[in-house]
Amino acid sequence: MSDPNKDGTDIMMALLMGLSGPRASKAWTESQQIKAESFLTMAEHWINQIAEENARLKAEVERLTKAGDAMMDWIDHQHDDSGYPHSEAWEAAKEGKGQP
């Protein structure tokens, strides 16, 4: 057991064989390190998934905002009077405000 297995079977062998002292302690430490590395790998994967989803949502918000701006420009051009009420509502919504 000088080369412990990376899948944690080394600690099981140590327990089954009744090993004690430094070899069992080393096997235990290495198995805990493997668990910690696995957890970090899963956490990194989760963080990457969240970052990708965040980027996707930001792009979607930008696309929809541009579409809304284009639609309001078209509506404003259809009406000669300035201050069309829907334009004000759209601008307030883009700023995160309620109805004006």
C-alpha cells in the first residue's frame, strides 16, 4: 500500500487489514484530499454553469431591449406628437421604474 489508490479504496484496505499508525493516517488524509478535490471540481463546474447562464441572460436582455427601442422608434414615428405615453412607460421600464 505504498502507492495509495486515488479512488479511496486505500482507506478501506487499511481498515480491513487493521493497519494503524502512519500508513492508515496517510491513507485517511489522502482520501480526504481526494474528496476535497472532487468537491472543488464540482463547485468550479457549477460556477462556470452559472456564469454561462448569466452571460446568456444578459445577452437576451440586451437583445430584447434593442427590439423594444426599435419598436418604440417605429411607434413614435407613426405619431407626430411627442410625448406619446407608451414612450415614457418604456423608458421608465428600461430604468427599472414602475409606470410614470
